[in-house]
Amino acid sequence: MNILVVDDNKAVQEKLAALIISQGHNVDLAINGLDALGKAQQGNYQLFVIDHLMPLMNGVQLTKNLKGNQLSSQVPVIFMTTQGIHTLKNLVEFSLFDKVIDKPINEADFLTILSEFTSAVFEDETLQVIA
């Protein structure tokens, strides 16, 4: 599974990349929303992990752009925030996020969420092969 992690904090990027790689997946990193949008248009991703507050293009703007693009509109988004999940629930865009998690990231919780998305992708691939 190819996953794009978008966060302006290098330490967070490295932590998430290590967790994702430990589960056997491929990871690309982007430093902000603008960087991520360019990579998403070039890459073949099955999951986006996106930080909320970033320079140039924040996570909400990025998610709107990704969901509005035919190539990435069906790719799930794990949205990360330091602001608390409750602050995001009032956003019109909240429904665009497939999962919202608080930062700092709890590793066990992140791995549980990651496995939910990866097993769903593998089930879809299996169904397509059988059909």
C-alpha cells in the first residue's frame, strides 16, 4: 500500500513513516499541502495521512483539493490535529475526513486505524481479483 504522509514537522513525519514501514507499506512524505498536492497528482496512493495546520496550504484546503480531484477523490484521509477533534466537528469539510486523530499521535491507536484502512484496501483488491 502506498501512503502519503503530510506534516510540516520532520519529527512527526519520521515517526509516522517508521510506523507505516514497520507494517510493510510504502511511504512518501510531503512538508505542506502544496507539496502534497503535487505528489498526489503524480503518485498512486491508497491512503493520505494529513496534518491540520501547515504553511502554504493547510490540511483542510489540501483535503478539499484531493477530494475534488478525480484521481484522489476516493482515497481515504486520516486527518491529524493538535486542536482537538471537537473543534473540527463544526467544519463544513468534516465529512471529507475518513478518520480524525489527535496529536501527539498515540502509536497503538495509529496502528489500529492504519490496519482498518489497509485491511479494507486488501479486501477490495481481493474482491476485484475474484470478480
